[in-house]
Amino acid sequence: MTNKPDHSDDHHGADALDLRRLRYFIALGEELHFGRAADRLQIAQPPLSRLVGRIEADVGAKLIDRSRSQIRLTQAGKVLLARARQIIRQVDEATAEVAQLGSGKSGILRIGFVGSATHGFLPSLIKTFRARHPDVELTLSAMNNAGLKEALIRREIDGAIARPAIEDDEILTEKLHEEPLIIALPDAFEREWQQPLPIASLRDATFILYPQHPRPSFADHILSVCSFSGFRPHNPVMAMDYQTAVSLVSVGVGVCIVPRSVSATQHAGVIYRDFLGPNPGTSLSVNYRIDNRSPQLLGFVRVAREFARSLDPDAIRLAHRSVSPAA
């Protein structure tokens, strides 16, 4: 009658209702015709008939009414068809959900970041990642570098956008974006500030440094910039983060050296100037534990790499005038 392979009554252990048998019974229950069901399943008709008989024997109930020319489902058969559809749908949904998680297309990803990354680079990176992975639940936490390192070690976050790179034997680091440093100044004396401004001309100014702790930190990096220019700031004012530092600049407390991207957001009372003198720049990096191989994290790192490479070439050349990490 047909040369289709006979797989339908292979026995897979003692279970009367394994997934294959349920799928075969669903086909018969929906077609109500052994020939059409066999064609749909791409098997021979006799094995399908034997399989149904075996299911009936195993469950102890008649499922098919064969007394008429058109077969019908018995009451037990209708119950089995409804439950079988439900079971197969749940199995298919579970399989799809696990596949999504395994491929990194869904799940949870926890990213920490330094506050200064929110100017330009990070928002665009997050927007790109969310567009490519809309089903990944992304949680974002702002903290300083010390907090990022501790959170990575404790596995409280999966990845960290840090400035500078986080140094630890258990953490991998990839540089994403470099940019020069600039000076934030009170605008009250705007006419007095040259463009570009020799940094040595600020030797008597009050420098606002951040973070206050822990040390060494970006504050020490700025102190080294001043040292290379032949002076050390007198009685610097310490702030917890760059937002506080810029706010202090706006009210005339002093001056502050910041990454160039900070100038993209205007602050009332603050102007920004390039400066002459050593400018080692600053870089953003993505950092994550060596043993964290979650597909969600690896997907984020891939997007971050691609996004970093896609930055405007002029901006990249400008950033590459200075090359050491900071922030």
C-alpha cells in the first residue's frame, strides 16, 4: 500500500503516552481518518492502527469508535485529545523558551556602569542592544569603579562599563572607547579662559577631584596630569562623583578635569575648554568575570564591540590623540 517507514509502534519504555504517541494520536483525533492521519504523519497506516490499539490497551479505555464507517472519538478519546494538545503545546513552549535562553535572545542581564558613561556612549550602546535583543530583561545600576569591581566579584552584576578598566585576575577587560580630557570651568570668567587653555595657567586654581574614595582613583590620574605640567593643586576639593564635581564648578568653587563626553550635556554656569599640556585621555571598558559565559552577557559584549567599531571615525581619531586609561 505504501513504502513509508514503520516507526509508529516503536516501543519506548513502559510509558503508554510518550510524546511521539501523543502527537500521533492528535493527528488521528483531528483527521478522524487513518489514511489521512498516516499521510500527515508520513508513516504507514497499519502501524498507526496498531499504535492506537496499543495505547487503548495500556490506558484501559477505548479511544476510537470503529463501529461506523466514519471513525469517531469516544468520550475518553476526546479527553485524551484535549490533554494531549495541552501537553504538546506546553512542551513546545518550554522547548522554545529554553532555546531562547540558551541563545541569549531572552533572560536577564545585569549591567553596572560609571556615571560618566551616560554621556553619549552608554545610552547609544543600550539602545542598540535592546533593539537587537528586545526579549532580554536588562537591569542597569550606576556605581563607581570600586563598586563595579566588588559587584562583579560577588556576581551581583554580569558586566561593568568602567572607567578606567577594572584590574583583577578573575576579570576580563575590553577597551571600548577613548576620549581626551577637557577642563570644566565656571562661566563667570568666560572671557578670561583662553581656548585652548594652558593647564599650567591653572596652577593657582582650586581643583575639584573625584571620587573622594577609594584611592587610587581618577583623582590620582588628574593629579599626575598636573604633576607632568609642573604643579600640584593646592587644597583640592574632593567630590564623590563627577556630577557633584561639575555642580561645584557651576557655583564657582573651582575647576575640574573631565572626559570630553561630559561636555555633551550642558550644565548652567559651566563652560568647557580643551587644554594644552599632557593629556593622557580616558577610556571606557567593558569588564566581566572570566567564568561568566552566559549567552546574554556574551551577546552584550559582541554588541559593545560592534558599537565601538562603528563610532564616527573623526571622533575615534580625536580620542586616539591620548591613549592612557582614566576616569
